[in-house]
Amino acid sequence: MEKNLKSFRWARKFSVFSYGISHGPLLLRSGKTDEHHSRVDVLFQDVRAIEIRSWFEGLEINEVDRNYLRDFSSNPIEMMEVGLRVYALSGNGWQGFVVGGILSVHEDDADFMAPSALLPTLDTDNEIDKYGRYVDPAEAYQQFMLKLFDIEEEARELAYSKEALARLHEARLVFLAEFKHEFPGYGKGRAVWE
């Protein structure tokens, strides 16, 4: 398993296997064939914007500067937040992008429909108390930050005033700064700092 990659290239057929709305995991998969005896999963975490085909021959991914997004009419540059990255994607005859967090790749010999090692099942790695709260304080901060991020995004979708959105954004950055101070190096995805 390779995590936090800046680039990836493989001459195989890939398809969009799944996308989760809550924390934005986008999983691309290349299954086993007569030619390829392994399965390859490519995971983008905290995806905010994408332009991609549902399946494609060949896949090249490179982390690029946010200026790469200028030529896309969907205006994805508006979706940039602290901790997010821009990935240029290309395959045979197309170009696209992903705005998201960490890029990870895993190769194994599992069947096409088997669960991915990159997608843990419902927080089995994190202990939760009887009230549904995370026992680990750092993970509790992380989950709170993700909720704040989602609230800010919902406020933007509901077309709150620019002043209200600016105040909400400033408040979120205050919480993010405290998270960074309390748990240096812990943030993931949308709650990552440089």
C-alpha cells in the first residue's frame, strides 16, 4: 500500500468503483484480467470536485498547481480549501482532474467486488463510546473539523450572504488552528495543514 502519493501511472483499464458523499472518498479500480493477475485500487480522499470518465484505458495522475483548473468551465478552483490538492488525470484520449486530499494506491489479488484495503469499514480503526463519540481526542477533533467543513459547504449551497460565509469561514479557521496546535501532524484530508 502506498499513501500520500504525488503521482501514479498504469497502463490498465480503470473504472470509477465508488464515491462516498460524507468524507468524499473516490475509489478507482482496475480488476484482474488474463493479462493482469492483480487488482489495483486508487483512492482519493476528501474529494471536492472531479472531472473524470466512468471508465478509461490507461491512467496517469500528477499533483499539479491549482492554476491547472483555470481551463475547466465548471470553475473547480472555487472548491479549493487548505489541505486540498489538485491532481491532473489523463488516459487514452481524455484529460480531467480531482480536487481532493491524499492519494493512495493498493495492489492485491482480491476479486473485483471484494472490499478495498484502502476503505476501512465504518471506523473499525477508531474506538467509539456508547454515545457514538470517538474515544481518541485527536480523532474527535478531526471528526468535528470535518463537520465544520460540511456546515460551511452547506451554508454556501444555501446561498447565505458573503458576510455570513466569511464569518463562518473565519470561525472554522480558528478551530482549525486550535486543532493544529493541540494535535500537530494529525490532520487528514480536509483538515490538513501545510
